[in-house]
Amino acid sequence: MSNDKTQKFDLAERTARFSENIIEFIKEVLNNSVNQPLLNQLIRSATSIGANYMEADGAESKKDFNHKIGICKKEAKETMYWLRILAKANPSKVDASRKLWQEAHELTLIFSAIINSSKN
């Protein structure tokens, strides 16, 4: 394990891993008439976080960067919502949902901090 000075914080990797974890979670949820629309919404919002972060990373202006980071935050918050609803519809998936919800919450806080620091 590397120490704090050499360890790099890689938000692109973190958001990609989050998307991959969401995909694995979705594969484990029963596909029925209640879950199908919820799963569709979850996969769209969750994978959009990383996609928009990649767009922000390549932004052509500060305004474009701020806009894309704002979308990242919005999609992370939406993902938290769908995870909550899926947990209610699938009580056996509460623990897995809670872990993913926590990561979406942490991403929301990170994007909020980026937004706040870029205003200065």
C-alpha cells in the first residue's frame, strides 16, 4: 500500500468503479414489472455520473466544467433516490443498496466541494 503522499486521488477511476458496482448490483435484482423501470432509471443516473465527470475533465471552459460537475452532482443525488426506492421494493437488497447509496452520497459531497471551490 502506498503512503498518502504518493497515493493519487482518481475521481475518474472512482466513478467508473461505482458504475461497475451498480451494474453488478442490477444483475442481482429480480427483473419484474416493479423493478424494471427502477433499474432503468438507476443505470442511467449512476453511469451518467462518470460520463459527465469525463466530460468535465475535458471541458473547454470554466463555465463548461462547472456545468458538467453540476450534472455529476445532480445525477449522484438522483442515484441515491433510486437506490432508496429499489431497497424498499427489494428488502433482501437493503444492505447492498445502502453501501452503494453511501458511495453516491460521498460522490455528491465531492462534487459539491468542487463546485464550491470553483466559485472562488
